[in-house]
Amino acid sequence: MSFESLRTQLNDAATTFADGPGALEGILLGMVDDVDRAVSEPLEIFPVCHHSPASAVAMARRLRDKQPKVIYLELCEDMAPLLTELRNCRLPVAVQAFSSEVEGFPAEWAPLSVVAPITEASAEYQAIAYALDMPGVELVLVDRSTDHVFQWQAPEAKETGEDALHGDAVGVEIGDLRPRFAELEEHLLHHGKVRHWSEWWHQYVELPLGDSDHDTYRQVMFLIGSLFRRLAPGDPRRVRVDEDRERYMWTRMREHLAATGADPADCLYVCGAFHAASRVAEFGVDGSDGFVISPRSDTVWQHGLIPSSHAAIEAQFDLAAGSVSIAATEWAKNLKRTKVKPFQLAGQAGGKKARKQAALPGPVADVSAADQLSGFLQRPPVLDRLDEAELLGWSVEIVRAVRRNGYLASTADAIAVFETSILLAGMRDRARPTPYDFQDAAVTCIEKDVVPGRRDVRRLVEIMMGGDRIGQVGYDALPPLARDVHDRLAPLELKLQQRGVQRALLDIVSRPELELCSNLLWMLRYLLPRGAARPIMGERKLGERPIQESWDLALGTHQRSLIELGYEGVSVEQVVEQRLRRGACDPQATTASVLEAVEDAIRYLHSPRLAGELGVRALELLSAERTVDGAPEVLRRSRRLLAYYRTNEPVLPQWIESFVRTGYAHYCTLLPTAFTEEEAGVDQVAAMLGFLFSMESLALSLGCDRTQLELAVAQSHPEEPSKVALLWAAQVHLGRLSRLELRVRCDDLLGNPLSLPSYPRYLSGFVHALEPVPSLVDFVVETMSNAFAHLPDPLLLPWLPTLISTLRSRGAQFVPLLIREAGRVFPGRLPALDEWVPPWLDQPAPVTVRTSTGQGLALLAAHPATCDAVADLLGCEGAWQAAPGGVALLSRHPDTAVALEALLAT
């Protein structure tokens, strides 16, 4: 094709605007060369833009006219087997490649995910629908594989919200047409009088190309692709990746042509306009074959379909909010205006029921193409006439929508939006307001300072123009695990594929078969994101059977997460076991986290084998730990597991016996150091003592030595007040310190003005001592009461905030014990408080030792019956004998008389 006329015009323009030929001339003429080269290629290249209605209409029209036998599509070649499943889905959906375990890539990249979203208003869907439903047509994906996506570029960290259906996946699109030169994009937006790139593309590309013929469409798209390619900044990495993709695709196409003997005239190559204007040596069916495709890594990729949405596509590819919805509306209008019949997969879920595909008429002979660019570039923009009915309908509908969302709008606002839309379009040099003009007008006329509802006016316009259409993967296209979940939850009689929250009521007593559903729901709660399966009533504890449960289920909303579970295993139980094993073997795993995995294995899988394996792993980690940071969690979980095994198993498993024995020796070894180290807090030390004291009887029965604990306590010399109080409590438990001595020490602290500021920390230590020594709860109540009773107000009032904060932050779990004990000790009525004497002050008088004198013998002789009764009580037999010298025994051994008196007093 000859573009000499266009070259001459561009050369004159370069000379005029650049004061002579130079760089501008090279760019302009180079663009024409790129177009000429692409148009002259024997294998027809069809340039497209991602989710462009104009591209979709042109594609549908060209497929009916050319009827190609082979379609080469720019899409990851390993995704080809999934395309037949699109008919079981409601668009938009995304083709996904996923891998949770990587081989040949850095471990921190895992998991790896690539998605390619497909909408109904996209050229790639038209090509797929044509190729899959037309007999004798072959669809060949020629873009780099998913593995090569990560070989050639590292995944970039990207923040994603909870509603992002694509998650942090890498997006693959056909036709990324956006200037990579920031100044160029800013220039186009400024002179086009638009706010963002999506609006510029809609105004200056979509609308002009909507009714254009095939040759004009191709040449204009080639020209745009060449322009953006030549003005792109010279990022070596990105340029290299783009060129390698083009080499890859042309190499694959030549290999297929050579293997099948297909005629290039019967083929169609669908790719992005950016790649269509390629200048690599491998370009074309006659290009060089020097490009070597590197082998794939050992990473095993799983493939499937996940739901997508307009908002997810916009977020992933940095498009303006609402642009994909507006494109879908424009697609429907283009079909109605041009009378083009689109292609649709037979049985497409969610689509219009199409009649059986009739045989296409014979292909239309290609007419010798001419230069269409010159006329297109010189043609003045066609100003669409104002469609008052459409604009009026929009204005009325937006007022109705904002009123439903709390805005005070009226008919006057509808008129204002109508007139403002026309005004804004006129200011932007267009006679017909676009959806973007209407959106700006609605915001200007209706939006107030405060948004009364959840949605602002801009979002309401997006919804009105088509909304955030969300796709769905059909049952037949789901992986085996997802289908198994739906089958096993069928007794709930819910529409699980429906988006939104559904309430499930499980009366397991009357319907025992629902217990299997309950087990599955608890596993899904463990595996899926928060909100997919949320229990409202009921809980899963060790050793308990469910009775009644209530659940809020949103499996349809979280369909992507459920599908990705299918990439990890064939059943939910297998995925749970893999997750538990992987977490236990993680280098960052701790003893507490592995004990949690043991609990999960019992609760969810009821697997003694797995619980035993994980328990052995917890034992290994406990032996290797050199800190006591996880001691509180270890204590809580080991207590729960020990209680479970004691009540549900005839004998304790071997691993838990070894765990108790090893833990006893381990914490005895670390106890003296933990008492003195600043890094070990009072919580950790209290948990260590709690483990030692509560597991002591079992540990001693398993062969441990109590002397080791006594030595550890004797070697502990803390200085921090709370730890000192813990040490005193431990000494009381071991019998090394009496309560009387402990009470005296606390009284000394209250009586010493120098120790009063640190008294709250002593009290905090006593509160935490309730963990290892719960019998001290009455003493802690006594200590607090004495503080309130004896401290003067100048000392007591400044101390109260510290006491309250101490109890709230450090002793919250023990406060109920203190309240219960205080309720038992203190009087229940206020009048009784005046006469109430604390029990620790109401002590019996000490027993005095009575010594015998010589006069006491008269009582024995005068009342022998008393001695006989005592003798009978003690079981002594014998007769009275005169022994006047026996009184000496009473003076030498008074303890006997005292013990006898105590015996008689009981």
C-alpha cells in the first residue's frame, strides 16, 4: 500500500512546525512506515484495545466477513484449555494461573497469580466465541506462558482492598493503549478538555471509530500504537519485555504455520495495537528465527476461572472508575446502531438466549485497501446531534436514584442537570454530551457538602450507566474442591452461588446429618477470608459436639477464594492438613503456634495421627527455644489439650507426656534467668510458674524431680517489684514462706514511705500470681483492702489511677476471681459494714502453755473420773498408782498437755 501522499503531508507539517526536518519528521514518517509495514503483512493483523467497544464491533464485523480458519490470540498460551469453560460462566470473569509453591523464583514472591479478565464487550471474547463455536476453526494462544511472565518481570507490590476480586494478581490484557510519556498524556488531556485518559479515549477514539470501516479502523489503530510506542520513554527493562513478547508471539505463529501448513491468508492475528506496530526483526511470517524461547521453571501452575467485575478491572489496570461500565453501555449502543450481530458462546450463562448459530454466508472478498489515514486525519470531527430523549432520561433517572439515597433532589435538579450537561459539552467542543459530561453535571448540580448515604453522586451515575457488573463462574467450570463444597452443603438448601449474605440454621439434634455440614463450615471458616463463613451462634471447642448453630454464608461473594482453594487440593480436608503442616514446618513457627495447629487438627479433622505429628514438632520447638515470650500461650493451650486427652482418651498420648516432662525441665532451667531479665515480663514468668505448678503432679509421675523446681526458685533473685511478689507467691506454694511471714512483708511495704510508690507493681505481681497459685486470691483481696484502709488520702488518691490501669491492663483475666472473693468476704449490706471485722484481723487468741504446780495434784486426786475419761478417749488401759513425783513430767514436757487440750477442744 502506498502512503506517499500522507508522507508528503507529514513532511510538510514537520517542516512548518519544527522549523525544518529533524526529530519530528523522523517520528511522523516512522509512524507511517509502521502502518505500512503492518498493513502489508500477509498474515492479517487485527489491532485491538483492551475492553474497547469499537474494537469489539470491528472484530465481530471482520470475523463475519473474513471467516478465518485460524485465530492467533495474544493471551498466555497455557490458558487455552480453560477457554471452553467460559460458556459455563456469567461474564465478566478472569482466566487465572495460580501457584502457591514456587520453584525457580524467590520464595517471597509466593503465591504467584496471573489473571486475564474477559468481558462481553471485548474483542478477545468475540474471537473466542467465534473460534469455539464455528466448526473447523482453530484458536491458538501465542503470548508468553504464565511462567515467562515472572521470568521476564518481577511482581510489583500493589495494595488491594478487600473487595478486589483479582487480589494481588498480575494482570494480562490485550491492547494496553495508554501513553507511557507523562507529558504526552497531560498534553492530550489538557487540549482535549477531559479529566482522565478513559474519557479522552472515549471521545477521540471510540466515537470516531464506532462506525468506521475495517481498513480505516486498522490503519488508525496501527497509527495510535506506533505513536505511543515511538514516544514511550526509554525504560530498558520495559522495552525489552515488550519486544521479547513480540518475538515470542511471531515465533509461535511461524512454528504453527510450519507444523500445520495453514495459509496465512486464512489466519487472523489478534493483538494489542501497541504490539501490532512492532519493529523487531522477528516480525512477520518471513521474519528471522533467531529468538530462543527459554525453558519454563519447575513451578507447577494451577489454572481456573475466577469471577471478575468492572470495578476490579478498572482498579487493576488503572482505568477511571466507571469506564468499563460506560464501555459496556457503549457496546450495546454500537450494536443497535450498526446492526452488527455479535458472537456468543452457545449456552453462555447470564447472556441473552441466542438462537442456534446459523451457518455464515461465504466470506466477503477483500477489496484492495487504499490509504484511509489521509482522509481520516483531514476529516473534521463529526458532531453527533443532541439526543434529547436519552439525556432527559438520564437526568430523570439520576434524580430518582439520588432521592433513594437520601439527597433532597427535585424536578428542578433534573432540569439543571440536563441544561448543565449541554453547557459542559459545548465548552468541550462537542454537541452531544457524553456520559462523562453528564456525570460532571450531576455532581455540580446535586452534590452537596455532606453525602447523606453510602454513595456519592459520581458513584450513583456509574451505577446508572451500567453499574459494577460482577461475573460468576458456573458450577461446571468450578474446580473439584469447589464443586464438592457445594454438594456437601446441599442439605442447607441455600443458593450458595448467589452473591450476598445468606443465613443458615442448623438444628443438629433433630437433623443429625447436618453435623457434616457443620464440620465443613468450620473448616471453611478456617480457610476462607473473614466473612465468607461467619458463625452467629455456636462454637467449636475441643471434645464438644454441636447442638444448634447459625451461620452467615457469603460463598458467592468470595467465590474467587473458594476457587483458589481448589488449586491446593482436591478436598477441603486435604487443604486444611496441608495448611497445618506448612504452618508447623515454617521457620518462623513457635511452640504456641504449633500447639494451636494441634488443636485445629483435633477440632476440624479429628485426626489423632496428625495431632501426634504436630505435637512432636511442638516438642522439638520447645526444646530449642531460648526465650519465654510464648509461655502464656503455651500454658493455655497445653492445659486445654491435657484436659481434652484426660476426658476423651483412655491414656495420654506419648507426645504430650514427653511435652510435659520436657517443659517441666525446660522452664525450671530458664526460671532464674527469666526472673532477672528485663525482656521477660511478669506475664511470662507467671505463665512459667503456672506451667510448673499445674503440671507438677503429672511431671513427677513421669519421672521429673521436684528438687529441680525448688532449686530454680531458690536461685531466683529478682529486683523488679512485680517479679518479687511472684517469687514470694512461689515460695508460699512450695512451703518456703508462710502466710504470716508474707503478710508481715506486705505490712512493711505499706508502712515504709519509700516503698509506697512501687506498691502497685507489687500488687500487680500478686494479681498475676493467681495464675500459678490461685489459692492466694483471699490474700490479694486482703492486701488491697489493707492498702485502702491504711493509706492516707494524699497517698491513696494519686495511687488509684495506677491501680486501675494495672488491673485493666495486666490483671483483666483475674479480676473476676478477685470480685468473687471480695463478694464472699465483705458484708452484703451497708449497715453491717460498721460492725464488720475483716477475717484476717479476727484471729483467735494464742493458746497459752499451762505449767503444773504442786497444787495441781489435788485436782487429780479429787476428780479421778476425768482422768479415766481421757484415758478411755486415748485408748489407754491401767490402774491408779500413787506417783507424787510425776508432776515433774508436766514441767519438762508441756507440749503434751497443750496437744491434749487442743484435742479436747475439738
